[in-house]
Amino acid sequence: MSQGHGHGHSRWRPHSHDSADRVDHALETSRRGMRALVRSFAALFVTAVAQLVLVLVTGSVALLGDTIHNFADALTAVPLGIAFLLGRRAATRRYTYGLGRAEDLAGVVVVLVVAASAVVVGYESVLRLLDPRPVGHLWVVAAAGVVGFLGNELVARYRITVGREIGSAALVADGLHARTDGFTSLAVVLGAAGVALGFPAADPIVGLGITVAILFVLRDAAKEVFRRLLDAVDPATVERAEQAALAVGGVLAARELKMRWIGHHLRAELAVTVAAELTVRDAHALAHAVEHRLVHAIPRLAAVVVHTEPATGAERDHELLARHG
């Protein structure tokens, strides 16, 4: 016998089975994500504009590279914001899971923006090495690097905090990205120091160093985004879910556990083996118990589909489908 259960329990609301509660929670997490994006976009945009003014004054290619990167970081909020808005839409007959995975597509856009910024910064740095130009107002360059660091660090802390609270991997990754950018801003200070000590090539060399740092960020961001696109889940989470299912009284075995991210939340399905003499009602109740245990054991798990099968005789039932495998 088998029972399917697709309604989820909110990880953050106590024992609510009301679909309206789940919709309200999804809307609230999207609103918080949007607020985080808008505020961090404003902070990074102001930081980048201030740095751009200083680039025009100083002519520093290292500072130009950091400024371009900060502008790119600010612009990554746009595709993420669109994804959050799409994720609010209710499921339809065509999009039965809703549009939560728009966030994964936004992640691809973020990766492309970061890649473009690396190309621009690298090009400008090589050009300046081949055609050296004086860098003026070195103390201004150093101050701009410090401003860039502070702006990025504030944005990073805010995005990471909100991202973890609402379960948005994209927002957390964007926050970590901003934190890395903060340290590249400090590299601008090193470039200014090198020029001040009589080494003019320090400025474009630091620009190339920033390019390399961007490429490392790009590698990590691309890895995270494409893992999500391919439905990757932390193996430790899968192990924890299996152990949680086995801890439910009456569950003899748990297998075929599958999990995937849709937007900010996980969905799962699994098969559990139960005693063959259980009634349909008892098997139904046991499936609900497994679902309840999993939702409370696994952070961000929104819904579970539980298939129950008897300890004996299930092989005959599986043979029917096996012929179509």
C-alpha cells in the first residue's frame, strides 16, 4: 500500500497545516529578501559612485577595477529581485511547483555579470601596464579603498544574515561575494602604497590581482549556481533526513530519498517500509508522522511526499512498474 503526502508544514510556524499560512510565510520571506536587496543595492551603488568620482580625480586603474566590481555587485540585486518577485506567484496548472526556481536562473545572470567585470578589469589593467599613466592623489586612492571595504562589509553582513534567516542560498552567496570584494578594496590601498614608494607598476599589478580575485569568486559562485541547477543537496542533509525517518516508530526502513531546492525551500520524497498488516488508515497516519518528523528535523524543508510499502509482498507490486523501466 502507499500513501502520498504533499502538503508541507512551515519550519518556522508551530504545527500549522494551513496552506494559507505557508503562502503567507513564503510572501514574507520574499519581502525580507527584497528589502535586503534594495538596501544593499543602495549602499553598494553609493559606494561605487563615490569611488567613480575618485577614479576620475586620481586615474588609478586599481581603483577603477574595484569600482567596476562594486557596480557589478550592485547590479546583481536586479536579477535576484526579479526572481524574488516571480517566486511569490502561486503555482499554476502549467507551473505546478510555482516559479521559485527563477532564483537559480538569476544566479546564472549573477555569474555572467561577475565574469564580465573580470574581463573589463583585466583589460584595463593590461592596457595600463602597456601604457603607464601617472596616478595622482594617492591618499585619495587609499581612502577610496577603505570606503570600498567598509561598504562591502556592511552589505555582506546584512545579506548573509537575511539570507540565512529566509533560507536563500543566492542571497547568502551574494553576501559572501560582497565580503570578498571588501578585501579586494583593501588591495587598492596596497597599490597606492606601492606607487608612493616609487613603484608605479604597483597600481596596474594590483588591478590584475583584483581580476584574479574576481575569477576565484566567479569559480565559487558558478559552482554553487550550477549545483542548484542540477538539484544538488548536501549529502549530510540527506543522511539526517534518513535518520529522522527511521526514528519514527513503525518505520522499518527508509529508502529512495530524493531532495531538491525550489527557491528558498527544500522538497523531499521517500519510501518507507512498514509492517504488512497495517491498515490503510494506520499507514496514512504513519506517513504523516514521518512527514512531521522530517519537516522539523531539516531546516528549510517545506514539503515531503511519503510512499509507504509493506515489509512483505512489495516486490510483486514493483514488478509492474519495473517492466516500464
